[in-house]
Amino acid sequence: MKKVFALVTCFVSTIFLGAAYGQDEKTVVDKPDEWKIIHASTLIARPGETPLRQKSIIVKNDRIERIEDGYLSTLNQEGVSSVKVIDLTNAFVLPGLIDSHVHIASGDEPRNQEIGRDAYLMLNIAANADKTLNAGYTTVRTFIGPGWAVYAYRDGVEKGIFPGPRIIVAGSTIRVGTNGEGGACYDVSSCKKAVRRQIEMGADWIKLYATCSGSKPCAREHAPSVFLEEEIKAVVDAANSRQIPVAAHAHGTAGINDALRGGVRSIEHGSYNDKTSRSLFKSKDAFYVPTLSVQDRIKIDYETASDEMKPVMEAFMETHAARVAAAYKAGVKIAAGSDAAVTKHGDNARELYWYVKIGMSEAEALRSATIVNAELLQKEEELGAIEAGKFADIIAVDSDPLEDIEALADVGFVMAAGEVVKNEMGSD
Ligand SMILES: [Zn+2]
């Protein structure tokens, strides 16, 4: 009897599966490919290389198909029924920018109540994602607290349900704590468990709090590491065993260097990086995400800061920029991250202004937000440049960002994964 029932179940499932398959195939066949041609006056296809002039970028669905010389008005090829032409003949066209350090769920609209917290976080994310995308940032790596909202939003963007940017999620921060909340852990075993929990939830990255927060008095140059060496190693091993990289928040020198020795892929802030840190960055092939535009915020907050915090903030203002400059000069890979939420969502490009201010060329600053970030995120095949096969993440500005990086403060055109989400520049 059982056997007969099993057979029937199997048979019925097959019928349903067959129907579902048929439907899927039909949907795929019925949906025509969407073709677009972008006429780009100046095309900074790969920041760091010489810009190209008068090109047509041919976009098929969400990807760049190819780039051709001159301005094509149509595509004479099989399977192309209609083409949308986008006129950026008075513009500087470049790849969608990437910010490797934002807090997309936090910032301007904090209503993080205990009941329904995830739902309200979703509102924050939607508002902040909109500002970020309109500023020309088509990909972000975000750091979060506990909860599911950011995972849901990330998946919604990927499915085309929500507008971008593409979101890469680092799970709840792995930090020293015994209450079991979020990423709190206190020994090798609990830290491995905390990492695995984030991966189960869907984390793309793991974030480790290697020193205390920059808004606390313990954020000093000579503050000790908060984790033991074996715990850092356990976090990195547990993450890497699932091919998940680790980003370490670190201000004090010991925390930076211990995290680098432990094998993290990026250091966030790195305020007190020293000579040893710089050689570790290079020997470990790690990336430095300086979040230097936080300097703007520190200057504002300093006025109302407590007596305990003032010297900590003064030290940040005196040394952070100089140490980022020293790391850059030493050949450390600088990956742009703005710390949006601490800074303003939508002002992400202010970070690049700071890089130029400390001695980077405009082209290098632009590289840090495109090519270098794509490499950090291990997505160089898909992001960071306008090249055949990559995602059609394309932005435009009306003055040359290689002359003045502040041109990026006013992005007039944004295409994310082939969809035009903003066009204040030409006819389309
Ligand atoms: Zn941050």
C-alpha cells in the first residue's frame, strides 16, 4: 500500500513539475531581449586607463554586450527588434561606483523599535538605497546589526523587485560578548558558532570587531586587541571554510596588525596603521578601506563631544588622513568605503574627494571606487569597469571627474544592471 502511495505521489509531482517547467520555458521564450545603445562622448571604461572618445556601449538586458566606435543609431543583427538609444554625447561616462563600507539600514530615519524592528529597518534600507543609487553607487557592501531586513532587501534587488544598489551583506558583527546576541562570542568555539550562524542566515562577508568602536574612549592608538589571536584565527578559518572573506573593523595598531596576521581580507578604518601594518597589508594581499570622510562628521561632532571623547577625536583628526596617505604611498591597496550612516547616505563620493586631498590622483581615487573595490569583493569579472560581459552598471556626469573629483557629487545618469534609474542628462 505504502509503495502504491509513493508511486502515486511521485507521479503527481512529476505532472506538476512538468507543468511548472513548461510555464518557465514559455516565460523565457516570450520575453524579448532588451537592447540599449548608450552614446558616450567621453568613456572612462576602465578607470586608470586612458579615456575613450565617441563610443557606443551596447547593452543587452542586464549586461554590456560590446563597445563600438562612433555613435550607432541601430543594431543590424538577428534577434534585435527594437533598440533604445540613450544620448550621453555631452557627458563623461564611467562605471557605476562601489562603496565597500556602508550601513544601509542605519542613518537618517531611526525607528528601530523592538517589535517590528525588521519592518522598520526595511523602510530605512529603501530610503537609503534610493539615495545611494541616485548618487551613482550601484554596488555597496553593508554592515548590519541583527535581523533579516537587509538580507531580504538584497535578495529583492537581485530579483529586480526593489531598486538597487546591488547589496553585499556582512552579517551581524562578530564582537566580544557573552550575551549570545547577534555576533557576540567569547571563545574559539562560540566565535566559530557565531560566524556559522551569520553564514546560515545568508551573509556574503563576515565582519569582525577587532578593536572597540571609534565613538568610544578606548579607540586609541595603543589600545590592545579585543580578541585573542586564536579567536581571530577561528573566525577567519570558519568563514574561509565556506569561502566567505572577513573584514575587520580596527582603529588601534595592535588590532589592525593582529587582524592582518590572522588573515582578514580588509581592514576598515585602520586609523592607527603603522609601518608593520603597511608591510602586512602587502604580504597578506589585504585591502585597506579607510572611511576617511568620517573626518567631516568628527569635525561637526567635536563641538558637542564629552571631555572624555575630545582627545580621542583630536587624535583622529591629527593622524588618520596622514596614515591613509602613508599607506597609499607604501603601495597598500586602498578600497573606497565611506561609512555612510556615520556620514550621509548619498554623499558617498565625498570619500573620493578626501583621497584626492591626501595626494591620490583623481584617476586613482576613481579606481579605488571601481576596479579596486571589485577586486576586494572578488567580483572583478562582473563589476568595476565598462567592458563586454560585465553588469551594465553605468553612470554619467557633466564635467570631467579626472580633472575635478567633485564632479561625482552630481551624478546625472544612473543605469543599474541595464535599467535606467535616473537620467537628467540627455534625451532617452
Ligand atoms: Zn562603519
